[in-house]
Amino acid sequence: MNGIFEMNIVSTGLKTAAMLFIVLGLMILVLYLMKRFLFRRREAKGDLAIKVLSSLHLSAKERIEVIEISGERIVLGIAPGNIRYITKLNDSNGKTGS
């Protein structure tokens, strides 16, 4: 009787471990497919009107960002609940991007 009981525990444990690996494998597959197809679409939009070129964090909640809008480079100061225009950057030729 003990041999049958021990065999039953071993086979149940093996079945449980196999199901666990199957579920984990399916989760990893789903996450991989989501990363490949869903997040790739978001990155493919290279024609955005606003691009963040550079960001400098001054403190935990404040930063300065250089953005490009329709070919113009603008410097913004960003704080909680507040975005301020600082200046427009010149092109490499020395002309403003207007």
C-alpha cells in the first residue's frame, strides 16, 4: 500500500511541475509576442510632430528638455504642473529656425 501511495505522490508532483512549466512557457511566449508586435508599433511612428532631443534632470521633479517641433528646436523648463518656454535654439548656420 505504501508503494502505491508514494507512486501516486510522485506522479502527481510530476504532473504539477509539468503544468507549471507549460503555464510559465505560455506566459513567456505571450509577453514576447506583446513586446514584439504591440510595442513595435508605438516605436514605428517616426513621423511625430514633437520629438524630445535631449533631457537634463535638475532635481527629482524638474528638468530641462530640448524638443523639436516642425524643424524648430525649443528649450523648455518642466516642473510639476508647469511647463515654461525658455528659448529657441539656433541652427548650425547661426540662423534661427523660424
